[in-house]
Amino acid sequence: MTKPSFPLLLAVGFLNVFLFPALTNALGSGSTLAVVYGTATVCAIVASELNQRIICYRPGGASSSAVIPIQPNVSYSAVAGGQTNFCAIRSGGYSLLCWDTTNTSLPSFPNKRIYNNNTALLRSLSIGDKRICATATNSTPPVNCWRADGNDINSSGEIPNVNLTMDKITSGLGFSCGIVPSQNNRVTCWGNSVGDDIERQFGNMSMVNIEAGVSHVCGVNSAGELVCRGNNSAGQLDVPLNRGLDFASGLALGDGFSCGIRRLIRTVVCWGSMNESDVQGIEFESIVAGLNFTCGLTTSNFSVLCWGPGWLGSNSSISELPLRAEILPGPCVDSPCSECGLYPQSSRLCSASGNICVPSPCFNVTNPSPPPTPDVPRRSTPSRELRRGLLAFAIVGSVGGFMGICTIVYCLWTGVCFGKKKVHNSVQPTITRASSNGSPGSNNGPPSRSLTIRRQGSRSMRRQRSGTSSKHADRAEEFSLAELAAATNNFSLENKIGAGSFGVVYRGKLIDGREVAIKRGETGQKAKKYQEKETAFDSELAFLSRLHHKHLVRLVGYCIERDERLLVYEYMKNGALYDHLHNKNNIEKASSLLNSWKMRIKIALDAARGIEYLHNYAVPSIIHRDIKSSNILLDVNWTARVSDFGLSMMGPESDQDYRPMKAAGTVGYIDPEYYGLNVLTTKSDVYGLGVVMLELLTGKRAIFKNEENPMSLVDFAVPAIMAGELAKVLDIRVGPPEMNEAEAVELMAYTAMHCVNLEGKERPTISDIVCNLERAVTVCHGSHGSISSGGFEIVSE
């Protein structure tokens, strides 16, 4: 599932293998997972127990299980590892304890309390090679530092400026750095010349999070961009922009390498001297880095995995630590988490003792939250009463003139005053909202929490709602039945090209030469059928006559004669996406152009942009309710357009769920939450689009036969994507993706996987999807600069 952006969990502990003591140096930031590099010890805070205690894994320890419980058995909020010691802040922040791990023959580790103060509470914790630092509230100095033996550090240069309060601190080899909120969140460093150089390189850049490596620092700035400064001897500063992926605030830095968690799909990517090949496809909540290996906390079961050439002095692949307990993905705190919301399963993981909060700022899957729309500067104005009076006067004084002008314009435009053809300016159909468990429109469910992937906004449109779609609606011509019968050779079978939500679709040619598609309602006389046809017809006419977008099929006109209901659309020369993917007659000849990953990702993006317009820019918003590959049509230039609005409904007036009279849609594409609970939101369309993306990736139908048994495409594809085995389910007709295509296909696959989550609140928004598909298209073409909003055009031969 798509996850929210979780706490800045990553203890950046830098390990060396104990076989090479000359190279042993490490560093770290306080989190719920840490390493002690000198003894290859991994420590973590346990979840789902009354006490958030610490357990450690030490290979070759006195215990045969190598799992060591830590005393005292009390609750802790953060742990960090150093050269031979690890330290932890007790829950509440009033005490700091450290443990020495050098004696591997002991069944446990001796501890020492180095800080205790009920008034100056500790927050951020970091350990370098031999320096321990922590920030404290109501304390002078606001940052305290000690040596590994617990003695205070007083020497000049080894402690920060006593006047600087810092939100986040991290430590490298011989230096520490922090973020200073009073100075626009700039980075300040202390300790040695490496730290001085890093501070100069960051300059006045505003940062929201930083993590240190042996001799470099990476972090996320206020614009949501990943920035690295310091030593670049192995390429550890070269953030892989060609990946086309954003990084979460979870970072782990070692000696000559950096790793980050991809914001959308929660998988790890590394650059410099380390790669992530051992854990491709595995989702992580947090990661920590050693000198030449990495450990991470998995999303699936909160277990700890370690991998890399230096893990246990071996080149072996990934291994899971036998901790026999779930590990906390973030500290349990006494906070309502009102700013960014609760982490999923927070109550269970904390055993109802505190909450795990999504951290502030509310970064996510995928990008920082878009900044709020700035207030438009207002002029100084008279009192509210005077403003209201002036407004009322202006309205009353202008209504008459405005209506007169509108009447004249209407007459001139439509020709009605001169006996010419009518034009339909639709009015929204009335929608009755009914709740299955209460009053109309009621919603007793919890508010939707922040998603894992937030967008900076669609590149193709600015995120603002406007009345354009209704004020400048395309006007639909009224045709006679005789005109349309002539255009379709009297609705002959040879002209039949498909079926829609309420009737059969025919290809036609109007008397003026225009090619059109004409949908004719079924002519059955049963009252129910007639009512359904009438409702679908009214819905399409109402919606399409006021919508205009390059990725929506345009309505040309309509016909109403007796029991006949017909709609006239622009003709889509290349037909339905469904036929290109699944019709055996089309697969080899007509669909050769679709047998490319670039084209398939582009089609997914086109469809997503059309749906984004419905959800975010139509006023009021529209929920399609029947997104499927047969309702995505391809025009002469192979641009995809969303069609068939016979089941569409206006969106709710708020972001809350609402319940229409009954669920509607197509088997295989219909949102399970909508079908089972009758809860309709825009996320229902997101589910259908996710299935379409899986069709594009696999070439299989939404429901297909697997060894003679029907199988859901979601059940077939999602497990393979989650297991990192995407190649096993890709459509063999397209062939293996090339290098740039592979990353684009992977991003589309993970986006689709999140779209088909069972719970709507766990799915991304349509703008999230557009943003990620735009990135996929850009990566697919090997372009790593700004993303074009126009996509690309293919001219048919």
C-alpha cells in the first residue's frame, strides 16, 4: 500500500566489521534502530509491548540466540550507536543511558546513566565516533555533548555555539551538525575541519532534515529536494536524478555511499560505493548504514534486514535478524499527532501507550506536501457592513443589464431567435445521496489521513479550481434522428463499433463530412430499462456538454425524439485501449505501436490527466465510476481519452465519503470498498485506473483464466510487484524494458499497486498518480531535466 511519510526514523550508525579494527569508525542519529560498528551490534526499540524496551542482536555473542535484552527494562524513545557504545533516551526525555558492548563474553551489556534532568528534557540524539550529543528543552546550552565515557566535553571547537537552539542534530567522523530554526533552518557544524567545510557548502540553504556519513551530510531542503555536501570521493554526493524518483526523509550514509527511501514506493536506492540490488522490491520504514553495509526496518512485518559487502565480513546477500519481535517504526509519544496525523497501527504498536506521529513537516510518498495556496494580498477596505452594502447594490444594479446581454448573446450564438438549430447547455442532474446507515450524506468514518505520496502538482495544470468548465462549456448540437440514421447507413451492423453504458455505438459521417461516433440508447420498452437509459443519457449529456479537455472524448451533439436517445461524439480513429490489449485480431497488426513501454506509460498518463481534470478542475467535481480499458479511447494521434460518462456522478461537496443509491461499475475494475460498503469517493476512480495500468503492464484482462480458473488481475500482479518480481508478469509482447524504461516501468507498477489497495484512504490521489507518471515518461525518454507538460505526439502512418 501507499504509506504515509513516516517519522525520521533513521539512526545513521556507521559500522565497520569487527575483523578490521583499524578502519572502525561510525556515527549515528537517534531513532528506533541503531548499530554499534565496532562490535557489529544492532539495537532496536521493541513494538507492541507495554514497555518500549530495547533488544540487541550481536553475532557470536554468549547467548546462542545472539539476541540480548537490555536492562533496565523500561521504555525508550530513541537509540543511537557509536564506535563501541550505544545510548538511548528514556521515554519522556529526562534521562540518557549508555551501554558498553566491547565485552562479547557477557550475557548482557553494562550501562551508565550520563544525564538525568526532569526540567531540561532531551529530544534529538546523535553519536559520532566517540562524541555523544543531544538537544534539550529549557537548557543552557541547548545542545549538550559528552564523550563515550560519559564525561562532559568542554574543549573549544568540540561543542556548538551555546546560543544556538537546534531541532535536529547528526554526527559524522569527528564532527556534528545541526539545523538552526532561528536562522532559517540553516546547517551549522562543529568538531573538525570536515564539519566546517560542510557548513560552508550548505551556506544559507534552508533544511528540514539532515543525516551524516563518515565525511559527508545529506538532507531534504525546504523545497523537498535531496541535497548532499562534503567529501565526494566515491560519488556519495551524486544524487541519482536520473532515477526520476523522489526520496523520503529517511536517509542512511556510510563511508563513500548514501542511501535513501523512495518516497512513493518505500524501496531503497543507493549511490556511491553501495548498491541496493539485494533488496530491490522490498519496502522499508527506515534504514541505517554501516561503513560498508546497510540495515533496514521492513514495512511488511517490522523486521530488520541487513545486507551489503561488509555485513558480517561477507559478500552474502540479505539476511533477516532473528529478533523475534516487531520493531517500532517511530517513537511512542504523548501527542495527539494533530499536525500530520497518526502512523497506521499506531495504537497497536504502542500498546495504547502513546502515539506514533507522522513527522513534521508532513513529508510523504513522495514529495513534500504542496505548500498552501498563499493568501491574495488584500487592500485596505471599508467595514464589512459597508462592503456588503456595496456588493448588494452592485448585484442588484447589474443583474438586469447582465441578463439582457446574456439573452442577446444567446440568441446570436445559438440562432434560436432566428429559427436555427437548438444548442444544449446542460444543467447538472440532481443526485440523491443516501446513506446506508444514517441520514443522507452522513459519514461516521475516520477522516482520511495523509497519504504516502504527495505531489507538487500536475505539471500540465495548476492546482486551482475554477469555473472554466461550466462558464465556457462546449455547446452540443441537436440532431434529428433522420440525420443520424443517414450518417450511419440506418444504424447498420457494418457501422457498429462498440457499446457504451446505455446503448450501442456506431461510426457515422455527418452531411458536412465530420466523422463521429453515435451512441444509440437501447430501444427496449420495459420501464426499468427506459429509466436506466434516460438516466445514463441525461448524465452523459449533462457532464460532457460542459467539459472540455484534451484527454476527455468531446461531445458533438445529441438527439431526443420520442423514446430515442442518442449522443454524438468525435470519432476516435484508433478505438478502445481494451481492443489493442486483448483483441486477438488487433494484437499483431493494429497494436504494434502499443507494443512499446514508452507508449503504454504515455497512455496511462493521458488517462490519468483526463481523470485529474474530472476530480480537481471540473466544478463541481465529477466521479466517473466506470474507469476501464474499454472506456479509454485512442484518437488519430494515439492520444488517450476517457469516455462514457453514463454512470458518472457529481463528487461530494466535501472530502468526506458519501453513499449513492447503489454501487455501479464493471467487474474487475470496481472499487471493492465501493462495491462492499457502498462508499464512493474519487479513490474509486483511482482503483479502476490502477487496474488499467496493470493491464498495460501485463497485457492481461481485469479478470482472466489462469489454468482454466478465473483470476483477478490484481491478485495476479500485485504479489509479484511486492516481491520485486515484476519481470515475471510483464507483457512478453513488448519485450524486456531497456535501461531507462526499466525504472519507468517500475515506477508505474508501484503506482498501480498502491492504486488498488483495498482501502480508499491508502490509495494515492489522482494528482499523485499524474505526477509519478509524468516522471516515468521523463525517465523513459532519458531526459532528467524539467518535465514537459505536453507529453509527446506520435503521428500515425
